[in-house]
Amino acid sequence: MIAITRGISPNMADCELVHLERQPLNLELLRAEHATYARTLRDLGCAVVELPPLEEHPDSVFVEDTAIVFDQFALLTRPGAESRRGEVSSVARILGEYRELFWISEPGTLDGGDVLVAGTDVFVGLSSRSNAEAVEQLRFLLGPRGYQVHAVEVQNCLHLKSAATWIGDGQMLVNLEWVDPSAFAGYELVEVDPAEPAAANALRLRQVLIHGASYPRTRSRLEERGHQVVPVDISEIAKAEGAVTCCSLILR
Ligand code: CIR
């Protein structure tokens, strides 16, 4: 497995924010959290390819939003926030070494954080960043390749994967305040603890779940169901509305 990551922009304090109040960001702490995250990926068997920071793009550490990687090809996005569109081309250059590339085009907008892949099911959040035109483009591309594309409304959160992630074994980790359960018919839903609304974002690598260390109650729920959870501290990254899936692109 290869994990593509990107170093922290020195201008990350100017990141986009939709649902959070701006707080001062500590660059040293951000770098330390990011380094621990990369070490966790390595410990779980990934070769980490870290792209250099893009100074002029405060949110560029969140590489997940620029592409969706499938086994045979990758799809470059057209991020919903104008400030983030310039992040895509350098990710395309590296992904092009490993995959055939496709692109979302205007008027489609799509953030990778809105694309939740569970086997051949591809759930796409209709959010402030991702629109119905992008869903149509995804259907056109993915339908003939054996995937089922499902549009999902999300509310009160940035991306679909803020509200739900696939944790394996036919299960979704969900915050039902932010997404309707009917979106995931046929899946077993594991709800976050109500005191931890941001805890629905987990990154499944092999049989293990990487999960924010600030969510011990939800972690217990996962462990009770037999999941092995590796907590990582992303509390500074979370101030920029980031979570564990956002900081890497995994090539399996
Ligand atoms: C943004 O608003 O675009 C960034 N501040 C946070 C992006 C987080 N990405 C993700 O959840 N996939």
C-alpha cells in the first residue's frame, strides 16, 4: 500500500472553515500531529510518499479532497472551494505514475471527503462542496465499471465522511444527526457517542481503524464490536475541520 500525504502549509491558519469558529493554529503542533499520523500509516504497512507543502494553499494537507483512488484508476476532483482548486494538479502528477486518470469537469464540483467507497457502493455527499453535476459525472464514469453511485444529502457538517465512514464487515460508523440512516440500507450502522459528534470519521487500513484520539466513547463502541482501533491525536488538525481520512490518499 502507498499513502500519499502532503506537508502542512505555513499558511494553514488561513484555511477554509464552514462549521467551526476560527481558532489560532499552532504550526508546530500541526506538524507533530501530521508526523505521528504518517508514522501510524507506516506502522500499518504503507509506504508514505509525502508531497511538499503548497504554501499558497492553506488546506493542501487535506489531500483526500483532491482525488478518489480506485483499484484500476483514479479520479481527480474539482474542489468546491475555489481556494483549493490549485491543489489538484500536483496530486495528478503523482497519481498518474500509478493509475489511469479521469477528471471531474465544470460545472461539477466534488471534494474527495464527500466520496465514501464501500466495495462497489460509492456514496456521494451533496454538500456545500459537491454538487449533482459531479454525481452525474461519477455515474457516467463508474456505472460501466461495475460501481453503484448513490447521492446522499448531508446536513450540518462539511462532508459526507464527516457523517459516515465504512468500517468493514458491512458496517458504517455514523452520526445520524448529520446523515439520514435510509442512505445506508443494507449496512449495519454503528452510531457515534452523542457527546462526540465528529467521531464518525475513521480510516480503515487492513483490518485496523485509525480514529481520532479525542473520541474515547466512540472508540469503546467500536472495540465492543471487535474492531481494532489505533487512536491518533488530531486535535489541532480538527480545528481546520480536518479528520483522519482527509490527510492521505491510499493506493491499495
Ligand atoms: C476545508 O474546509 O476544505 C478544510 N478546511 C478541511 C477539509 C477537510 N477534508 C476532509 O474532510 N476531507
